[in-house]
Amino acid sequence: VIKTQKRIDAICGFVHSTVIADIGTDHGYVPQKLFRDGKINFAYATDISDKCLDKARVNLKDYSSRTKFLCGDGLKVLLDDNLAQKNANLVPKQIIIAGIGAREIKRILAQDSDKVFKNFVLQPQKNVVELRIFLSKNKFKIVKDVLVKDGKMFYNIIVAERSDSTQKLSKMDKLFGKTNIACPTQDFVDYVNFEKDKCQKILHIKSVPSVETKLLLLNKIEFGGKNV
Ligand SMILES: C[S@@+](CC[C@H](N)C(=O)[O-])C[C@H]1O[C@@H](n2cnc3c(N)ncnc32)[C@H](O)[C@@H]1O
């Protein structure tokens, strides 16, 4: 049983290419689901740890002829894999980087200095605001930015693509995610209420300026014209 199935399902829901690369695949749950659902023909399953990759090798054994396992750092391992000599059908069209901190994701994205890869599904484990700012500064367009609640945890999933222009994000987009602000889901409403509650509990005990500011911003979020 996968602990965070809803998170995995949500990530897979944003995959529309038949050849993908899952960077930091660990158990290989993302490509496993994509193969099972018949959404992909070929996957690159990569990890910096060979031990982690072994778990993916087991979970993806039914698809081993259609999976290339690569042990190495981020996108570098893919770029080093003679992509230029590959049949175009075997070049990954979507890159998934999930369950890794935003700072590491930023470092991994920066490895692709020639902008070989265009489409990404990112699920930063923390520091999501930093990732949004990085994407905006580096000419990535955020296509979707949604929050998913799985058990007691909240996960941000960002679908991004390279663009010729710089996408302007509002302060609220940077803090909470553009899709969440534009079309809030029940999971996002739950998140806002959860965060408000946390702030109020702290402010009940003592006055903390940063928490007061955060609560003010949370109170600005509107759902269907009404504040929650
Ligand atoms: C918490 S797991 C997430 C697994 C999977 N992506 C998911 O979302 O369920 C993080 C994995 O990323 C791998 N990892 C961390 N930094 C990496 C890097 N720079 N390049 C490749 N893999 C990395 C770790 O070894 C680990 O297996």
C-alpha cells in the first residue's frame, strides 16, 4: 500500500506525454502508476541513490523493457545519457520531480542550461514559495499550481513549462499558487483554514509580527467572493 496515493495520483493526473522521466523516483511509484494506467510507453526512472533505484527496479519489473534506470544527479544524468543520439521518440517530453525540497529542485532545473527539457511536473516537499519565485525569474510559465491534501499532509504540485517571456505572478500567486487563488478546491480551503487556525493559536499566546502578517494575507484569500 502506498502511503501517499492521492499525491501520486494527482501528480500522474498532470502527465500527458507518453515518454517521461521521473527524477528521484525512489520506489518508482509515479512511473508504475503511469504504466498501469497505460498513459506512458517509456520511462526514465532516475535516482541519485542506487539503493533507492533498486526499489524502483523491483516495482517496475513488469515494465523493465520500457524503462531506463539511471543512477545519478538530477537532470545531469539524463543529459549525459546521449540524448542527442536518441530516436526523438525516446526523448522524455515531461520531467517529473516530486518529493524533493524546492532548493534541490531549483539546483536540478538549473543543470539544464541549454533548456533541453520544456515541460515539468514539480512537487516540492518544502519551500514552495522559493520555487515559484525561481520559476518566474527563469522564464518558466506556471501552467497549474494546485494544492492536494493527502491524509494530514498538504502537497503543492506545479506544472511548469519553458516560455520566451517572463510570467508575472502576483504576491498572492507567489505565496499560495496561482490556480489555488483563481479556482480554489476544497483541499485548498482546508489548507487556508488549517493555516489560519495555526496562526490564531500562536497569536493567542503571544504577538508575533510575521504570524500577524501571514494571517492578514490568509484573510485576503476569497472563495467565491466570500472570505472563508
Ligand atoms: C522522498 S523521495 C521521493 C520519491 C518519489 N519521487 C515520490 O515523489 O514519491 C526522494 C528521492 O529523491 C532522490 N534524490 C534526491 N536528490 C536527488 C537528485 N539530485 N537527483 C536524483 N535523485 C535525487 C532520493 O534519493 C530519494 O530517493
